[in-house]
Amino acid sequence: MCLINIHPLMDFDASELLRSPGDVLLNDHLRPRTMSIAWLARRTGISVSSLRQITRGERRINAEFAFRLSCVMDPTPAYWLVLQARYDLARVGAEHDARRRGK
């Protein structure tokens, strides 16, 4: 049974500003609702230090964190994982392009 139909040529809108998932978490979800990182840590069981690293872009959102975030906030786990994948792909693509131009 297929719950999600993912097209092999799925892509992202390149005109959208690339932001880290941590930036989205902080500026689109926590600050507008006046939620603190400490509050989110208590509710999700994710440590404060891990959440701070995520919001600074120093740590990735993995499946476990995505699931825990979705238990407390509206976005689904897939939302957080797609944000992370988009960010990772853009960074790798930029590094690849820079190496290619450097040759």
C-alpha cells in the first residue's frame, strides 16, 4: 500500500529563499507563538542544547526529532524532513558547483 505518491522528478521552487530548518523552527514556529527553546525541550524530550544547535544550523533534524516536533506543533514529521533534505541538497549542490568552477 502506497500512502504517499512521490514523483521521481519532484523538485523544489528555486526562487524560494533557502533557510535552514532551524531558522524555520525558530522564526516561523517558536517566536510567533512566544514559545521558548526550553519550553519546546520540555514538551518534546529533545535537549535544550540539541534544539539550540538545530536553530543555529549546527545540527540536522533527523527522523526522531521530526517526529517529536510534530507531536507538539502542527507540521508533520515529513514537513521537517523535507525542509532538512531541501537544505542539505542545496548546500551539497552549491559545494559541488564551487568545486567544478575551481577546476
